[in-house]
Amino acid sequence: MIDLHLHTTASDGLSTPAGLVQRAREVGILTLSVTDHDTMDAVPAVAAAAAAHGLTFVPGIEITSVHDGHDVHMLGYLLDAHAPDLVKLLSDVRSKRVERAFEIGRRLSAAGAPLDVDAMLGGPEAESTRSIARPMLARALVAVGHVASVAEAFDRFLSEGGPAYVPHRGPTPFEAISVILNAGGIASLAHPATLARDDLVPALCEAGLVAIEAYHSAHDSETQAHYVSLARAHGLEITGGSDFHGDGTRRAEFFGVVGLPALDFDRLMKRANRVTRPRI
Ligand code: AMP
Ligand code: MN
Ligand code: MN
Ligand code: MN
């Protein structure tokens, strides 16, 4: 099994880097990437744990970009975590995430579900390389008893249109692709069915997109087939993964079940060798 979409505690996942690799091994994953939101903090630890278990590891990220007021999640693979443009973009995005968490906190108070966001972020830790995302606020709402589940926290407060929803401010998807390319990586459009903007694909291709994520836990077989043929029609490669955020989280049952076929992985790696700059 090949899974190129996984999260750790560096963003909104529940597994530590070493714990994720251990769990991946248990469910039969032999090749994995870690794709935390707006941080590559877990990459060295996941790489080390993967090497210790004899697994193949692909460094990755999931960048939160914004287009027409909607989030566009852009996956990046094989990129250099230390590329200056990337480091700057990610640290900007993460500080905006901290400001947004406080704004969400104010809106939650106004909606009658107060949270101590300051305590939750752990003071100076808020400025760290950890990426603060809504599932953390959702879990905190469960912990203090305002809601019974993460799903209820999203449904009642945090989802787009909800009383505590605060949009992201971030790069455009075109900027995200360009930063990934400049860091020597390749970009893939994450869970395109969730985005539901197939009309954007030609412009994203122009900007240097090389793949779309046809295989994902949120895609049924018809959706998957649609994105495989959309990829082919645009000369794009295919990526795939479970988007696992930890045991007991949404769609965790697809971990070890949804992944990328080996042939598509080989094509992706060949394509990466063509488009990425030589590494020193
Ligand atoms: P953020 O990056 O702060 O906007 O948070 C987005 C993350 O929230 C996604 O990557 C998912 O992990 C999670 N998420 C989004 N919608 C839901 C939902 N309805 N239930 C559970 N988790 C969700
Ligand atoms: Mn997430
Ligand atoms: Mn995503
Ligand atoms: Mn994800």
C-alpha cells in the first residue's frame, strides 16, 4: 500500500511522527508521505522512523491556499523544507493561523461556547512550527463539553457558514505551486471533489501543477474514475492517500485501504525527476 496523504501532531493529526509510521506499518503501508498543513516540521522524524522500519518515505506538505474566497489545498512532494521562499510562506501562513484561532475563539464566545484559546495554544508555542487548525479547536470544544463530538463542533460552529467560521488568508494556489516548484518539488491538487472547481484545472496546469489527487478517502469509485480521466485529459499524473488524521478521526477507516496504485506512483516519480531541479 502506498499512502501519500497523512497528518501528524505537527498539524491537526493525532499521531506523533513515530506513532504514524508504526501505525502505517501495522496497516500494510510500505511507502508513505507526510503532508501536514503548512508545516514540514514532522518530516525529519517521519523520515527517520520510516528508515528504521524499512519503509519508503516521500517528504511532503499540504499548503492551504485561497482562491475566490475558498480554500484550495495544494499538496507538494519531494520539496526542500529549507528553501527560503517556502520557509517564508509557511511561517506567514502559520502566524495567520494563530491570529485566526484567536478570532475563532472570539466568535465562539459570542456564540455562547467560550474556549481559552491562549491556554490551548500554549503561550509562546503559538509561534512555533506547529500549524494550528480547526480540528484542534473542535477537540477543545468537545473537551470542555460544549459539543459531544468533533463532527458536532464543525456542524454547529466551525464549518464554512457557521457562526465561528473565519476564512483563511493565504497565498493563491498559483503562488503555492510556484513556491513548491522553486523548492524543487511537484504539486498535486488535493481532494479535488471537495474543492469542486474542475474549471480551475487548466489554469493550475499552466502554473505548473503536475498531478491531481484522484484517490482519496472522500472520493467514491465514480469520483475517483472521474479524476483519473480528468488527469489523463490534461496530461497530469495521479496521487492518492487516505488523509489519515489519527485513530478515531473522520474517515480513519480508510487508513490502509485507500492509496495510490504502484504504477501511478512510478509514473509520478519519473515525472518528478523530469520537472524538479537537480538536487545538490
Ligand atoms: P483549517 O486548516 O483550520 O481550515 O482546518 C481544516 C481541517 O479541518 C481539514 O484538513 C480537516 O482535517 C478538518 N475538517 C474539515 N471539515 C471537517 C469536518 N466537518 N469534520 C471533521 N474535520 C473536518
Ligand atoms: Mn486536516
Ligand atoms: Mn485537505
Ligand atoms: Mn490533508
